[in-house]
Amino acid sequence: MYTFNLNGKVVNVEEDKKLLEYLREDARLTSVKDGCSEGACGTCTILVDGKAMRACIFTISKVQGKSIITSEGLTEREKEVYTWAFAEAGAVQCGFCIPGMVISAKALLDNNLNPTRADVKNAIRGNICRCTGYVKIEDAILKAAAVFRGELEPKKVEFKGLVGENVHRVDAEAKTLGTGKYVDDMQVPGMIYGSALRTKYPRALVKNIDIAEAEKIPGVVAVLTAKDIPGNRYIGHIVKDWPALIAVGEETRYVGDSVALVAAETKEALKRALEAIAVDYEEREPLSTPEMALAEGAPKIHEKGNLLFEQVLKRGNADEAIKNSKYVVSHKYSVPFTEHAFMEPETCIGMPDGNGVILYTAGQNVFDEQHEVMELLGLTADKVRVISKYVGGGFGGKEDMSVQHHAALIAYVTKRPVKVSLSRKESIMIHPKRHAMEMEFTTACDENGILTAMKAVLISDTGAYASLGGPVLQRACTHAAGPYNYHNIDILGRAVYTNNPPGGAFRGFGVTQSAFAIECNINELAKLVGISQWEIRYRNAVEPGQVLPNGQIADAGTALKETLEAVKKDFESSPYAGIACAMKNAGIGVGLPDIGRSRLTIINRKVHVRCGAACIGQGMGTINAQMVCETTGISYDKIVVEAPDTAITPNSGTTTASRQTVFSGEATKQAALKLKEALKNSTLEELEGQDFYGEYSGITDPMGSDKPNPVSHVAYGYATQVVILDEKGVLQKVVAAHDVGKAINPINVEGQIEGGVVMGLGYGLTEDYPLINSVPTAKLGTLGLFRANQVPEIKPIIIEKNTEALAYGAKGVGEITCIPTAPAIQGAYYRLDGNFRTKLPLEDTFYKKKK
């Protein structure tokens, strides 16, 4: 028997087990999140005798006689203060890390009510946040300290919810206190546990799968193999090339492939059964690089061959222009796979529902999940309902199926509710990454630094399965020339299958890769011309009415030059400042169907926003609420935002391509216009039960259009970022000016910018996803993620120029924020030491020394 104090109450526990498991599963204190179980992320932070500690490193016996406090054990005053401070500062995005941050803050403020920002950074250095960039979290903790000192008092604000107002997020309180539910926080009566047995080898022939011993283990409910799939075994976001389970006689394609599923009454029985499955493999050499996969005579990873997709883009005559140019630079660039490292590992609960299933998920579109499960199980849409809980970050990494299809299959076959979760190790190994690319870029300009032409070849490692490999490569190519006014381009892109983990969607969607190459080339051209990195960009920056390299005419809201002007003083303030520009589309575009949809339903005199757009931390629910308030004049407290649910909310497309504020926001605005009209003659009470539907479809031109000026996307955002180093190469400041069209919620936009900048700093300096013969070797703690104490000052600058009525002028900002950072760092180091670096993460820097 073990005894300790938990949130002010004495508890007795007979079994010595992991403390994290006890707190979450037995005590049901689900504010304590399981982000890694490796002691690396800090999402399970608790107070142990007043010190911030990670629950995952303790067993029950180690806390014998100690006092433990979780977020649930905060005083009512503390709950009030932290909720207000984190909401007021805009510190809450996906929210998964926030309860742990609050506990770390309490550990600091219980002992020091006058902390400096450095003190705060140090206090939360053990808590990783992948969304916010830490700045707003630090602001929140400093605000809380001021309240506890008696200098501030939380004020209850009656928000109007208008566009441009810093309203508190609709989910701020639930996420700050940890009362909001993520999927793994749920327990269902009669729930069993499921998991997949993964292949031992990235490439091997599966000769036999023997499940007999596994089925004998007490507590095992089912062991499933490929033959148990009733529908289409091959799934995939676009290309259906990804088997839900590898069949006997089939080759594995990467280490994340599943060969069998187990469902059991307990986690212990589940683990034993997975270990008892005997698989007879014939190991084969993996194709670990695109070069190996494209070599003559290379074995085919997929029946159609090893080339997934090829993109050719030509405009003007690049060869002729390059030949006649004063200055020409050509470099080969190499960028690695990188891991999303969202704080919430993947979990899904599948439940039988008559002849169908209900799924509780945390992905980037409940309708994508519904369609894939329908195909897998051979069911119609009315038999598959998908409901989203809170999503603990995504960044593109939760667009593909990870656990949803397996949970659905187990629930469908066993007729039992089942929870399927990935450990952090599995998550790092399994879900698609940012694509590694090898690129060769040639860029030319005249004697005045005016860009004349560019040629590029991009080879993308798309890994074992297609995922979003085709569209990612396409976007890398369509943005490869940068946001400049020149028209001779020649681009070839190839996405190649290998036996590496798949490449998929990741914030920036290919443009992070190609922007690094083009912006670095421009840095060298500036040096050859004898002008500054700022000046060459300003001379070439596209202006309204001019033509982008892809042929699209820049609209009146284009504000690239304004972003450059906004950072000029900061750039010129330091001899070790680097600069880069970027553009990023809003919406899928290129002629593909792209529709936002939203419903407003009047229930109990409140407006319920029902939109299928996933909030993965960007604050979509809050944006939709503001769209309603701005349009109708209804106050913010009369708005209820419902979770995406295939049975209630219309399909508003995937949270991807920086599209949801524009597409779902405009759809919600259209629905609100109908409500506004109805309110001319009726009250909300009189409209009880009525529905108002809105839709917005973005009309664009397909790739290869013969129009002289095709419309590739409904909108583009533009940005300029400056990175300043000291003489030792240490980050001092990042200035990020972003043309966002119109900031619906400015503090939210700032948080997006700061978070993207920190992600970009990691991409440029420290993050990597090393592979040895196609096998990942990283843990969460070794990925190179930036922590709060490493982040320099970040100065976000919001540029608002767009006057279009569409979504009140808003443009997407989610992805572009991390695109210019890495090349800006490269430019800074180039000025510091003259070394022109062409590989990420940058080598021989303060952050990555020479080996």
C-alpha cells in the first residue's frame, strides 16, 4: 500500500504502477497529458512537493508520502487568474501543452512573483510547445504574476466579437485548465484497447503471419489480418496505394507498415499478444534514396513504378535569358525530412453503431476520415459517423490515416468500443513527414540586380506512400521562383517513392523547401551586384497589377513591398542580419474543387456555428464566431461553436493550404448574412430551430491553363522576415512582417507568426529526422525542437492592405509564417562569416558545430 497527498486529499494505492497511468486512468485527472512518456515534452507536468516534475518518470512507489498537485488541484483564484491571463495574452492554440505550462508557471510564481522574462523562459524550458513559439505563453505568465502581486485584476470583458477585436478564444478556458477533452482523455464503458504490429524491416516479403499463440493469451478479444478487411484494403488521401494491413505474399514498404491488429481487454494483454505474433519475413534491401529508387533495374516499390509524380513548369525562355544575363548563380541544395512533433500523439476511439461505426478522432477533416473508413469497411456514409474532439496540433501531420481506420476495423469486427493510440515512438516512426528534397537552382539577374530567369530541378523523397506527395511537389514548383516580377522560368519536379517513412503535408507544403533555395540564390546575386539583400528584393518585389512568375496578376491587396518597408530599419540595424521573402497560396486552387460550408442553427436563443473545418490550434472556431458577430451584430456571448461532426456539420474541406479562414470564414459570413436578413423581422427566440446555410467556392484555373494570366489561387499572402545574429552567431531577434489581408483577431495572428517563426528557426538550425537504411533513429528529445530558453525576441508586424469583401479581406497566415525563416538565417550567417551554406539544418553554426 502506497500513500500520498493528491490535490489536497490523502490517497492509498495498492499497486505500484506508472504515476502517469494512475493519474489519467484511475484518478481521471486528464489535465495531465501523455505527450511522450519519455520525459521530454512536459505535457504531464505536475507539482511534487512544490517542484515542477514530469509525471511520466515516476512510479507510485516514488511518490510515497509526497504531495502532488495537478491543474485540477489549483485554487479557484488560481484557476480564474490563469484562465484570464492565458486567454488575454492569446497564449492558447492547440492547448495540449497548456495545463503543463500552467503548472510550471505555478512552480515559478509560488516562489517568485517578480520574474523576468528570462526567469519565465527558464521555468518552462522543460515544456515544449509546437504551436505558439512560447512568446504569448511567457506574456500570460507575466500577466498572472502581475495579478498575484496585486497590480492587475482580471476583468470580465463583454466582447462584441467584431473583426479586428482581440476576443478571447472560444476554447481558452477549457484548454487552459485541462477540462476540455482530447480523444485519449475519453473512457467508454466496455472499452478495449487496440494496436498494430509493425514490420521489423522497411522492406521485406511477408511469407507468413502466425496468430495462433496470440489468440490464446487471456484477455485477447481479436487478432486481425489483411483477410479480415471487408472493403478496400488500400487507402490513401488521394492515391489509394497504402494498405491498411500488409497481406501475406506482399512486401512491406516502410517501418510503419502494419501486419496485424490486436484488440484486448487490457494494455498488458495487448502488449503480450503483439509480442506473440510470429511473422516470417524475407528481408530485402531498402531503397533509401530517390537515386536508388530511380536507378535502372531498381525493384518496384509500387506496381506502377517508383516515380509518383512529375511536374514541369515553363514560362518564357529561361535558357536564353540566363545566357544573356550579367550574373548567374547555381547551387545544389539539400533539405531533410522533418517531424511535425505535434504535442498530442494520435488516438482514436471506435464504437460499434448498429451495422456501422462511430469514431472519435483528432484529425484535420472528419469527412476525409469518414470517406477512408467507408472504403475500408465497405460501408455507406450513413453508417460511418466521425466526431472530432480537441486536436492537439497537426501542421499537416494529421491529414492521413494513422489510427482511425484501425480503430474502425476493430470496432466493426468485435462490436466493442476500442481505443487505438500511438506511442510517441510510433508516431515519430509512422505518420508522414515534411519531404526531404534535393534541389538544383540556377538564378540570373542583370547588372542592376533585376531578376531575369531561373531554372530548377527538385527531387522529392515521397517515401513509401503517396500521401500528399504530388500536391506538395506541385506547390514547391509553383512557388519556386518566389514572389517576384520576372517571367522566364523552367522547373522540373519529381516525387519519388522510397522505403523511407512517407512524406506528406507539413506547414509550408513544399514551399519551405523551394523558398530556401531561391532565397539563398538571391542572397548571392545581391553580393555579386554589390547591393544589399534587402535592396535586391525590393527592386524585384511584385506589386499590384504586375505578373507573378506563374502568370497570375497580383491583385490590389498585394503588399510584399509593404512588408519589406516594415523591416528595413531592423535589417539595416545589424551587419549580421539576413532577410528572406515568401508567398503562399490560400486555398487548394489550380482548378480543383475547393468549397467552404457552414450552418448556423438557432438553439435556445443562441447561434450554434456548425462547420466541419477542423481547428488544429489556429483558432477556427473563434474566427467563425467573429464572422457571425461582425455580420449580424449579435454579441460574442450568444455564439456557440460546435465540434466538427459528419452528422451535423457540413463538409468544409480539410484544414490545409491556409484555406479555412478564407473558405470557411466566408461560408460562415454568407450564412450570417441570411441570418441577418431574417433578424430584420424576427428575434432569435422566434427563429428557434431554424438553419441558415452558407457556402463559398473558390474558382481557379487548372495547371497548364492556356490563359495568358491564369488564376492559380484565390489569394496569396506575402511576407518578409529578418533574422539578426550577434558576432558569435547567436540569434538575437527575428522581425516578421506578414501581409495577412485583414487580421480577424490580431493577437491570434501574432501567435501564428511567432509559432511559425520558431518552427522555421528549428528547420533552419537544429531540426532533423535522421534515417539509417530507412529506419528512423530520433526520439522526441533528439529531434532538435526549440525550447523557450532558446527563442530570441520575435517582433511580429501585421500588414493589412486587402480591401476585398471575401472573408472581410483575410488571407491565410498559417503556413507562410515558417517559410522565409530558414533562408533568412542563411543570409545572416552568410554576412557573418562569408560561408554560403546549402544544406539544412545549417552546418557549422552556433547551433550545429562541425563534426
